[in-house]
Amino acid sequence: MDGDNMQSPGSQPAPAASTNTIMGVLAYLGILVVIPFIVAKDDPFVKFHIKQGLVLFCIEIIMWLVASMLWMFWPLYGLVNLAVFILAIIGIINVVQHKQSQLPVVGSLASYFTF
């Protein structure tokens, strides 16, 4: 055996897997969902998480607009932001574990995005 060509297992991660993981995580980080949308939207795994990240981002924007116009909704805005944060963490955990699990409550809304 040639010792120069041997690599120990795990010495280099598979480029596609690590790229998919990074793009999937970025999908849940607010406006950063644009990066995987531009770079990796053709990958089915990343596309699944982009759609869910877009739903969360849209919820954030809508709630911010409503709360800015109607000050009485600021407490609700805080609760919705907390819920979006928790759902984003669940989504990131799913990405790291290489799962395509729908997020509670908002996961079914992702099917309305077609690209």
C-alpha cells in the first residue's frame, strides 16, 4: 500500500455534506437565508430548509411591520420573536443531524414557496 495516498477516516469532511450543512444553517439565520437561496437552492436538502427559513423570516418581517404601526402589539411581537428563535434552533438542530423534519406550526407553510 502506498502511504502517501492514504487518508485517515474523518480527516477531511465530504465537501458536499459540509456545504449542505452550512447552507442549511444559514437558511435559519434571518436575512442570511438569501445566501443559500442564491448558492444552493437546487439541492433538495438545502431547498427544504430554505423554504422553512423563509417562512420564519416572513413571520419576523410581518410582525415587525404590524408592531411598528400598532404599538399595542409590541408584547406580542416579543413572544412571536421568541417562538421564531426557538423554531430556528430546532431547524438548525435538524440540519446538523441531516434531517428533513417539518418545524412545528410553520413547517406546512413552507410548501407555498415554489422555486
